[in-house]
Amino acid sequence: MSAILFKDGRVIDPSRKINEVRELLVVDGKIAEGEAPKDAEIILAKGLVIAPGLIDIHVHLREPGQSRKETISSGTKAAAAGGFTSVVAMPNTVPVADGANTIAWILQRARETGVVNVFPTGCISQGMKGEMLAPIGSLKKAGVVAITDDGNCVQNNDLMRRAMEYSKMFNLPIFDHCQDYSMTAGSVMNEGYWSTVLGLKGWPATAEEIIILRNCLLAELTGARIHCQHVTSAGGVRILREAKERGVPISGEICPHHIALTDDSLEGYDTNYKMNPPLRTKRDVEALLEGVADGTIEYLASDHAPHCDFEKEVEFDDAPFGILGLETELGLFMTHLVHGKIISLPEMIERLTLRPAQLIGVEKGTLAAGVDADIVVIDADMEWNVDKNTSYSLSRNTPFHGTPLKGRAVMTFVGGKKVWSLQDGLGK
């Protein structure tokens, strides 16, 4: 028998509405109750927060097929260093994850090389081409927790309707990257003052809002669960709020870069600020924060999107979209949401644990007795500076290098095993 006893820490478990200083016992990799064995390892956590392991529902692990950017091994190490014990992997791999064989490969690879839990998603359409439905039933049987053509928004509304009908049948949520391609061809940044000044092709917020509205209408029609990824615009928040008030089964997430940065960051043409969807205006950021505060935006995610240096070190128009996120996500959300007094620490933890676990239907995001001991220990007041050179990711594409943040994970446990600590690094 192996046992760990966390003492004197502030335990925050939104699944059981716990927010108090108390002990937490782990026995043989599970959360336990009762007396701790005499030989239990003691972890003194005074002044620290003990919470369920964080869950990121929007991560690109790039494997199979793009291992020069990231692998399941390196990506899950970055997740552990960020306090995340579970990640939901997007299907835009090479080949794309539109069949059971690819899902089986990802799960096997995760068992062999991953240090945190990896939950794969499958494609909505074959080849992510938006023309024919992927075998959703087979993907569910293979182990996916959601379906999405992430990065390739389905433009055919009838195909999306059929996908939603099937997803409801198999009790799978649909994650959708909301983008009307007819309005964004060649676009590389938000359409507005700065796109005009910089001479770059603008990307109107309306292109996102049209698809969010489409999704609301189809969710209302079919009753299927649909989740809008990386919402960025004031109009998108308004549409979601109005739909949710009518009881439509729709939700949205925000990413930290969309509240920490605005489109004026692109003034120096730094491609690390090029992302999809793009950074928007201060007004949009204010609306996103308001949406988080009033509960319209229920989920937080990173959209961790690693790219090689040589891919980003080109002309702005030619660079790929995307930035790293797993190791900076918690610090950015704590800095801007918790210390920024938008929501409380327990509310932020709920949106990174209980709610994503419920969305994808997994027994995670809780410290209830008997479940796997996936745990994060957080120093909510730690001040630190982002250093991309110490990242566990294979890539370095972050605009936050040198940024001061407040709040950081200091230990991460998966199944009762310490997989990372700030003091010792990765577990052995």
C-alpha cells in the first residue's frame, strides 16, 4: 500500500462545494477517506491550494504526423508543468483522426509515452473536408469524447445538422471552430483600425458570429450539445447569452491570449501574435470578461498550438496561426480573472475541472473518495516570469516570453503519482 497525506492546504473541490483548509488522503492512487497509514508520505501544503487536476479541452498534440512540432510525450509533459492532469486532443493530425484506427493509435501512444490523461476527439467529416460525415458511431466506440473538425469549420449547414443528430444519438458533444470562410479568405488579423494601419488583410468578427448563430439555431432544432471553441468577439458573447437564456444546449470557451492581448499587439509584425481566431479589440476583451463574470462563458481552454521556429520566422502572411498555451494558461487566467477580480478562485477552478469533465463525460475533475487521485497543488500568489526556453514543449511560439504572472502550479499528480513539481521537475 502506498499513501500520501496532504496537510494544511486549502482544498478547493467545486464538485462537492468544498473550499476550506483540511487534509486530503490518497491511498493506492485513489482519493481516500479515514485514517492515514502510519507510513504515509506527508506533503505540507500550508498556504497552497489543493484542487482536482485541471482539464484542458482544447489541445493540439500534433501526433501522429507532425512530431517536429510536438509529440504526445512532450505535450503531456507541458500539460503536467501547467497543472493539467487531463487534455482533450484535437483531431487535425496527419492522418486526421477520422477513423477508429487512428484513435486506437493515439490512445496506445498516450499509454506508452504520456504523463497525463489524453482524451482524443474524432472528426465530424471524413478527411476534415466538410463533405461527408465521418463514422461517428465507430469513433465513439473507439474512445473519442467529442467530435470536431477543429481548425476546419464545417461550412455545409445541412451536414452540420446531420452531424448534430448523430452526435446526440451517441451522446457526444460537438466542438466547433466558428469561422465563415467566405468572409475570411486570406485574412491574417482582426479587421479594424490596426489591420488598416498595418496593411494586413482583416478578419471581421462577424465571420465568427455568423457560425455561432448557426450553431445556436441548429442546437435548438436538434437538441444536440454544441460547444463553440475560442470565442473572441462581443457579438459572439451576446449571441451565446441570448441562446442560453432560452435553454439552448450550447456553450462557449475562451482562451487566455484573447483576454490578455488585443490586436494592437501586432504592431511589430511579430508572428507569435498571429492566431486563429485573431486577437480582437479592447471592447471585445471587455465583453469576454463580462461573459465570464455572468456565466455566459462556462469553459476555459488553451488552444495549445505548437509550431516550429522556422515556420513562424517568415513573412506575417505566410506564418501559421497558433501559440503555445499549456504552461502559461493557469498563470494567465489567474492573473486576469482571479487577481483581476472577474471571478473567484473556486469559480475559475470549477471551469477548469468539474465543468469540462461533465462536458466530455469523464470521471475527472473531482476529489471525491474512490476516484483517481488526479491533483494539482497551486501557489495562488506566486509571482513569476514566463521563460519560453524552459518549456517542455518542442516548440517555442509564445508571445508571453518575459511576461510577469501571478499564480502557478507547483505540483501535479496523476493517479496518485507525482508527475511534475516546480522544485524537482518531471517525476521519475
